[in-house]
Amino acid sequence: MSENLPFEERYYQPPYKQLYKQSLEEPEKFWREMAEGLEWFSPFDKVLDESNAPFYRWFVGGKINITYNALDRQVKVRRNKIAIYWENEKGESRQLTYGELYNEVNRFAKILQDLGIKKGDRVLIYLPLMPELPIAMLACARIGAVHSVVFSGFSTQAVIDRINDAKAKLVITTSHTMRRGKRVELKRIIDEAVSQTPSVEKVLVIKRDEEIELNEERDVLYQDLIKRTGYKKVEPEETLSTDPLFILYTSGTTGKPKGILHLHGGYGLWTYLTTQWVFDLRDTDVFFNTADIGWITGHSYIVYGPLQNGASVLMYEGVPDYPNPDRWWELVEKYGVTVFYTSPTAIRSLMKYGEEWVKKHDLSTLRILGSVGEPINPEAWRWYFKNVGNSSLPIVDTWWQTETGGIMISATPGLGNYLLKPSANGLPLPGVDADVFTEDGKQAKPREKGYIVIKRPWPGMLAGVWGDPERYVKTYFSKFPGVYYPGDYAVRDEEGFFYILGRADEVLKIAGHRIGTREIEDILISHPAVAESAVIGVPDPVRGEVAVAAIVLKQGYQPSEELRKSLIEYVKNNLGPIVIFGGLYFVSKLPKTRSGKIMRRVVRSVISGQPLGDVSTLEDETSVDELKKVIEEFT
Ligand code: PRX
């Protein structure tokens, strides 16, 4: 038979490989084409300005406002589609269509204008995961003001530091949030903070369900202003691509948090594209990202990425295991969630309750699962894959940072790349020129541990550290001159898959939350009883990592169980309840070098029972013996 049968030797190549290649070989053409995905008020003159490297600027001369792409553009085609579903622990719910969200943001923007907020002014937002949080952010961005959201799990001192660094004119807050059925007071923290923040002129308070006590000179009630103002449309400010959009504070290796700055154009494009590439968002999707908007994950993948793509997002104000450990699965079923994004810590904490809680629900609408914030261990990966993913769904293990603006390394179902290896993050996204360097700045061999680096700029990258250009250069571009240094250890296998292994610096990831050891030390030594402290991170089976402190007390103070508890409480009250301790030990001296520097490396080795390594610079070896003894007595 000489019939023509339809055999084919070539394969269909999913677009990922081709796009990746093109992005590095013809970057100018690539980014020009990609930028066409967004609507611009006026076109840019230059794709990338490298003249003042490493202060790279994207789409220079172009005018664009991220809220135009997230709202105005969407209401033209999907006014009645749900933009935000919201629900709290009690099961109360709200929903906003794109049309309603557009109206709310316009009203809010008008109120900001009436309060004297202008383009470039900083507004600090301290709100829980309620719809007014994204509304307030978008309202700021709409008028060209710069928002700085502080996660509501941070406490007074953290709020004070951030307001003062940003010199915020206005603070937006509400009375409280509920956590495991208990009230968490928020306005009280702002009341304490603003007595120490001279830049703040007004506090805009959003009323929840009850009357709130107001300070007549300083506080204004959002609901009152709305009544007075009514509805007014506010045209979006025609901001430049290079105008500031927001500052988000994150922890580094010093006590002072860094204000990471992102701009309208580059950040807008990066969140828009990565949402498509990684989560493959389509019009019919309901995206549930369990992160808080107070962190970058929520900024990029609850607010800006999904809304610029016209998607529906679900916001849940509560914890996953209250009232029962199936709260999230109940929501997935109720809202028909299709794409679900969470953290390894959350998975590990739900694993403890057993898989029956997942089995109670129909999760058949899900089609993509995601993980973010810290390395996912194989047991958690398998549990997630088997129980939530029905042993069939892809898990995108997305590596990125506050500084990178959006996802950098991951599988990309939206580009046809579903290749997964448990515990590997995957391949770099188009435009991401990632590599692994050894200590001396050479490319690491496959399977050789080194530092991940990004060798050329990408649109979502931070534009700087607020008010501190030197720190930007020093932190990110000095370990390996000319390349971006994220501060994570990594390895790559023969196929080019990246495995991110964890932080290479003094930054902790407690339950996925980024906290600097120095930040905790600074709070501890502000306590009247504490003379010196050394804080390190130790592995924790559920939270990934927890803090351990070694403390030297001031004269006149005696170690006691009560003091231990009150120091832990003190850190939680000042920095925030997100700081979780695995131990707090009292010693009479800390291991130091002869020049008086605390040797945290030695403290870490003793606490984790590891060999001490080189201790030739140690001034007094009895400090190590004492610490060992204290730990032994305690455990
Ligand atoms: O150590 C990496 C870890 O989280 C750090 C960034 O923290 P943050 O700026 O708070 O942003 C978190 C959410 C994007 C990184 O330097 N990290 C984040 N995602 C992963 C990860 N580590 C391993 N795998 C991940 N998927």
C-alpha cells in the first residue's frame, strides 16, 4: 500500500525556548514587541537606558499609568466581570466587578486629592487583606502618588521606621482585623507610631463595622469624606514609565530595612507578562493567591499582574486553619478556583492535619498550583502534588524577590513549558539571564554550589533603594561587579534547571517572611535589660526557619524564665508577631573576635551542633563553652 499516512519527524516546539532565545539575542526587538501588550499614553524613545548603570531605566520617555492598564482598559471590555472576590474567616463576603473597582478607585483617588496628596507624595498604607487595600494602592498610583504598604503583621517600631524613611505625608489604616477569631488592633499601632513621625499630616481611617475613636486634629474618616465628595471621576495621571509607583520595605543585612523602589513602566510590564507566562491566566480563571498584599507576592500577583490581565482574584482575610483546616479548600470549591498560589510553610502546616481535610472538597476546577517564598522540601512538594493536585497538576515553584518585581525562575505553563522536577525551580523566564557563580566570580559547573546572579537588567528589576543610592550599588552590584546579586545560594543541573538553596546572608525566612537578624538584634538591645545580642536562624520543620538569640544582660539583671518570655514578647510588640523564636539563651559573654566583632558564625555552629570551623580569631574560647553548656541545660 502506498497510502500517505500522516507521520511527522519534527516536534512541535512550545514557545518557551524560542522566546527565551530571542529575548537574549535580540533584546531591543523583543522588549519592543512585548511592551505592545500594554496601552501607553505616548510611546517610549528608548527601550533601555544603560547610561547610568546600574541605575537602569526602561522604556524611557514613554508615558503609561499602571492603573490605566489595570482598570480603564479592562472596563472597556469586562465592566461586569468580577475583579475581586473577598471573604473573611467568618464567611462574610464581598465582590467587586471591574466597573465597581474602577468607581471605588476613582472615589478614593478624589479623596486623596482633596487631602492634598500630589504626584510623588508618599502614602503609607497599613491595612489588612480587605478590598480597600488594593483600592487604596490603585488610587495612589492613579494620581501618581507613591504607595508604601506595610504588612499588618508588623508592629509599632517597624511602622515608625518605614514612615520616617519614606517621609510619608498620609497614613491609611483601619480599626482591626480578625485572626483566629480574635481581634488584632491596627489603629492603636498607628496611634502609637504617628507621635514619632513628623512627616505625617493626616491619618485616613477606614471604618469597618463599629464606631472608631478619632483624633480630631489628625484623623479623617473615609466614610465621611465619601459622603461629602460623592462620586467623581479622576483621570489617571499621565506618569512616565520611569516615575515611581511604590516603595516596599524589605530586610537586608543591616538593621535598617531597605525601601525597594518600583516604577510604572518596567514593573507594570514585568507583572503583566509573568502572570501570563507562569500562571497562564485566561479570562475564565479565578486566581487564589494566599499571600498578603503587604508582601511583594501580593503586590505583583493579587493586584498588578492579575488586574492588568483582566483576571478574577480571590482575597481571603484569615488563616488557613481557622475555623477548620479545610478553610482554603472550602474556598477553592466555593469560588471554582483554577490557579492556586501559596507557600511551602502553609503546605507544611496543613499537612499536619492529614489529607482527609483536602478530600472533603471538590478541587476539580484547579489546573495550576504554585509555590513561593522559600525552598519547598520534597515531602511538602509530594503532599501538595498528590492531595491538592490530584497527582496530575503542574506545580510552578517560582523563585523571585521583592527586588525582582516578578517571577524570575519557574516552569512556564503559559509558554507551553510544563517540565517539572520536584525541588527544582526550573528554567529562567524570557529576558532573565541567570547564572550560578562561584565565590571568585567564575561560572559554577553543573551541580556545583554557588550564588545565583542575573547578568543583565530586566524590566521588573528594582529601580533603586529609596533615598540610598549607595546602598543599592553596594548590596546588589558589588559582590560581582556588573551583575545583579540576589543573595541566594543555588545549583544548576546539566539540563539548566535551577535549584535555589536559601539565603547566603544574614536574612531569615520565617514561615516565608523575610526578616533580618540585625533588625531583631536592634530591637533586643533597645530593651533596658539587654546589653548585647546575637540572632541567627535555625531550621524548623514547619516554618522553614526560626530565630534563636544569645543574649548578654546588663548589670543588675538576672536570667529568668520570666525575662525570657518578656523579651520575646517585646520583639513581637515592636517588630511584629511574625518573628518566631526557636530559643533565647542568656550568656555572660558572646563569642567575639579580638577586635570585638560578634562571631555569629560561631554562635550558629554551637546552636546547631555543627563543627566550629576556624576559630583562630576568637578572643575568648570560654564564651563557646558557656554557650554550649547553656544550650545543653536548656534542651
Ligand atoms: O531566598 C529566596 C526566597 O525568598 C527570598 C525573597 O524574599 P522576598 O523578597 O520576601 O520575596 C518573597 C516572594 C517572592 C529569595 O531571595 N525565595 C522566594 N521564592 C523562592 C525562594 N527560595 C526558594 N524557592 C522559591 N520558590
